[in-house]
Amino acid sequence: MPVFTRVFRRSRGARQRRAVRIPGTVRVLLGCLPGLAALLALVLCARGAERPVSVRLAQPGAVRPQAAHQAVRPRIVPRSAWLDRTAAGHTQPPPRYDDKVVAVFVHHTDSPNQYACTDAPRIIRGLYAGQTGPRAWDDIGYNFLVDRCGTIYEGRAGGVDRPVTGAHTQGFNHRSTGIAALGTFTAGVPVPQAMTDAIAALTAWKLGLADIDPRSGTRLVSSNGLSRYKAGSTAALPAVAGHNEGFRTSCPGAALTARLPEIRRTAARLQGRAAAGPARTATPQAAHRTP
């Protein structure tokens, strides 16, 4: 008999004899190993789920965490409704994004008020042409625009449900959304209820994605000294602010500014928050302002 065969048979016999001598308790533990391994795998998966790992969120059947006070997304008319072939000569660069939206800046477009709502796409197209033409901006600055009939239009490219970095409030374009009311709303000018209701609905939805109470305050870092605050300083602002809170301007006009408290309250209600909510907690600090 060849040597390697004898060795193999002896080895196999030895294993068999050793198997007979294994105590019963040990055999029970060995039998439980598959279950223990499964339990260990569950523990490891649970620990990994605590981390914001995008791969796990993208897996089929995975449950995405939702903010506690999300509002229903209002109807938003896409860019294609107003962006026609006249913009074919403009090269659109890729959009830029922030991590989330924690503030809304309300504007007015300083354009005529007496327009037919069917003309809103033409007006927005004119604003786009002025900002990307003479001003040489890469896109329209506002993230959204609202006409006097309450129709909401997508403005800046990048996706309405994403935190797109706009170009609407000097120094505070990051982590904010710019909503522009089509028209001029200086003192004494009526602000259509449909317009303020639409701004409130849009505000409730956008801030709700980050669970921000529209009646609360927030803190933003000024990106340049052309704003009301020194570059690099932290400004305490309302979560729903007028353009003039961050930049020296009369925008959004005295009439629309006077409607901001109502917009905040309505947006909070649409998020399902209690009627008696927190007052504005963040107040601008003079030490942070530019001289």
C-alpha cells in the first residue's frame, strides 16, 4: 500500500475516533454556531444602520428616514414651461448643491403687477435673459418663482427637491432657497392671497425636508462682505426671511414684508405644528454686521 494512502487512512480514522470522544455539551454548542453567526450578523447590520451610509439607503426595500414635520409638496411647474429655444445659446453649467435647506429668503422681482397669469412664463423668461445676459450669471438666481395666481415655477436648475445653491441673496445663497414673487410689492400695494398661500406651501415643504420650523430662527455663515454681515461671520436670521434681512435692499417690498408673519404661521400649520409654536429665537447681532 502506498505511503500516502496509509497516512490518509490513519488520518481519517483518527478524526473519526476523535469525533466519538467529543462531549455532548460541546456538540450542542457546535450545532448552535449557525444561529450564533446569524445573530452576530444582525447585530453588525444594526450597528451599520446607525451610520449615514448611502449604499444602505439605496438598497431595494430600505426605509428612508423622514423628518417629523414634513408638508405635502405643492404643484411646481417645471423649467421647461418657460425656458424656450431663446436660451439655446447659453451654456448651462452643472448645478451646485448644499447639504440641506435651513432658510428661505423671500423676494419680489420688481416687475409690473398687472399681468395675466398666462404671461408668467414670458416674464420669467425675461428675468432669466436679463440675469444670464447683461449680468452674466450662470442661471436665473431664484430657486422658485410664484405668480399672483399662486402658480409656483421651478427657477434655478438642479431639481426642486434638492438643496440647490441659488444666486438670490448676497452672502447667504448656501443652505437657503430663494422664492421670488412676480411683481412689485412696495408699501400700500395689495399682495394677492393666492400668492402668499403658495409661498407658505412651498416654504412648508422645503423647510420640512430638514424639519425646520418656519417660525424659528436659524444661523447662516456670510460668504462675503457685500451682505449685511462680514465675510465668515455667523448671522442669526429668521428661518423665513425677507431679502433685506441679509442684504441692503428694499426687497421684497414693505407690503410683502408685512405678510411674512402670516406666511410663517401658515407654513408651520401645513407642517402639522401646534398653533402656539416657538417665537423667532435668532436675532441679528450688531457685532457681526459690516460697518
